[in-house]
Amino acid sequence: MLKEKTKAPNFKLPSTSKDNLKSHDKFRDKYKIKFDLLADEKLTVLKKYKVWGKKKFMGREFMGILRTTFLIDKKGKIIEIWDNVKVKDHAKDVLETIKNLSKK
């Protein structure tokens, strides 16, 4: 797990979606996830960070979450943004960035 592999102090790994808390609880329990899953059913945070928008799949357009990762410091400053996130190797990229920042 990404969080367990980093030695960066005060490292948090929340994930946000528009799903409700009940859905998050089922998902967390099913996959034994150890980080926070934040529910944003009203899309407040998702829109603020501009990660709710038009998506296309199989010729169909719909609104959904644009997979994005933000690395935010203790003061709330965005340090790094990864857009159009693909699962393969993404955790390694984030971990490498955190490790490099913690060396400074």
C-alpha cells in the first residue's frame, strides 16, 4: 500500500468521490482500504478542484469525475497535480515525488 511505503511525515491519502458514505463503507470493507474515502454527493469539492466534468466512453458523453491526484502541503498549497490518472505506475510516481520532497 502506498501510505505504508512512505516515510514522509504527516502523509495523508484521502480519496473523494460523489458516492455516498454507505457506498464508501462497502468499497472500503470489500477491498480492505486503509485510507479515508470522502463523500461529496453535492459535488462541492469536486467542482472546486475542477475534477467534475465531461467524459467520453464508447462514443457517449456524460458527467463524471476526471481522475486527478493533488499533492497538497500542510498549508494547503498544491505542490503537484497529476491529470488523467491511469492506475498502472501512478502510485509509484506519487510515492517518488513524496520521497523526493521529504529529502528537501
